[in-house]
Amino acid sequence: MPNRTGSYFHLHLVSDATGETLTTVARAATAQYTKMLPVEHAYPLVRTQKQLDRVLAEIEEAPGIVLYTLVEDDLAKRLEDHCRELSVPCLSILGPVLALLQSYLGAETSHRVGAQHTLNAEYFKRIDALNYTMLHDDGQHIEDLEDADVVLVGVSRTSKTPTSIYLANRGVKTGNVPLVPGIPIPPSVEKLARPLVVGLYASPERIVQIRQNRLLGLKAHHDETQYIDRKAVAEEVALSRKLCGKHGWPSIDVTRRSIEETAAAVLSLLVERRRHPVA
């Protein structure tokens, strides 16, 4: 039987590539079970029988759920057979999807390991977007923001940078500009035409909480400054939303959103923008 000691269980993730796809799916699924936490055992780049030997030994030592993405039939079969002998559940994450595609398309798979990581034009587009985004973080090099796909604006601690980086990993060239009390936004930003400009805001309470935690982490000392004063922060948020309203920039409340959810909302706005470009 699987080892489920207390509120924990073992989760073995076996992949012949980086394991990113497998880890993402596994974490999305296990997040639904808040009372049972997975102890992850990750095995990337498993491509030989010898490498699989180590994996099988560890599964036997700590039985639990086994999820895998192995395109080599021999490796996959041996893994499944061994799990069957141990009476532990074993599932191919890509198997059902590949079977569905094969049935619909009437074609065999290429059995290429890590096919999604091919160094093609899309890959280099992401690298280019990431380089652009890092160069245009936190209001840097605003003179060429017109080349961006998306520009995020917002007050401090509204997740502009991590959202920008996430979007860059999706191939979206993203710049971000902070809205600082008492300092007017650069006129060139207000005149942007090509990029989609999106305002990010959060509740004053949430912003104050994040700023206080950041100050504690940095061991900084602020004497009742406006930076963590709720009334002052509320005014910052109000002004940022007024600015977005003035220019017709869409705004996203990030108070209860993860970075991924905020990025998904931005991407949705970008798709809509491209369908109906500004004249």
C-alpha cells in the first residue's frame, strides 16, 4: 500500500526531459488537496535503463503515486510493470493526450524526447522577449517602450516585475513603469500607441502588508512614512486608477490573483487588442 504517513504522501515525477510539464500538472492537481501534502521526488532526464534503475529503487523505498512523461516505450513499460508489482498507482501524463491526437489525426507520434524545447523561432522569440523585459524593468529605458507588446504601470508592490517576467516567458515583450507619489509619469509613456498599457492595482491593505513585510526583510527602518501609511497608499491607488481611466488603459486588481492569473488576464486583453487594433 502507498505510504501516507500523517498528512503527507510520496509523489514520484519521472521525466525524460526537464520535467517542467510534469511538475506543473502535478502541482496543479495536488493543490486541490489542502490536507494532504506531497513529498516530491523529481527525476528529470531519465533516458536509459540504468537511470531508471535508480528511480525504481527509490520508488520501492518510498512507495507513492508515480506520474511520468517517458516517450520511450521500453522505459515506460518497465516503469509501469514495476509499479504494478509494488501495487502503487502509475500514470502517464501525456499518454491520454497523445492517444487522443493520434486517433483524431491518424498519425503516429515522433517519439522525440523534449520536443517542446526545440530551439525553433518560437524559442528565440521568448529569449528576445526576456532580454527586452529585463532591460525595461522598473521604468528603465522608457525611450523605446514603443517597441514593447505590453507595458504594465502601477504603484510599488503590485507585482509588475514578476508578471512582466512571466509574460516574457510566453514570448511577450513587456516593460513596466512604477507610479511614484509626487513624480509625474513620463509623457512618453502617456503617448504610447503600439503597446497595450495595463494598470495593476491592489487594495491598500494588501499593499501595506506587502510593503511592511519587505521592509522587515530588508531590515529597513521607516518612521511612519507614507510608504506604509494606509491613507497615503489609498491615495496612491486612487491616483493610479484615475490615470488609467484618463487614458482608457484597462486595469487589473491583483489583490487576490497569483502572478499566473494576472498574466493570463493581460494575455486575454492582448489577444482582444490584436483582434481589434487601435486605429
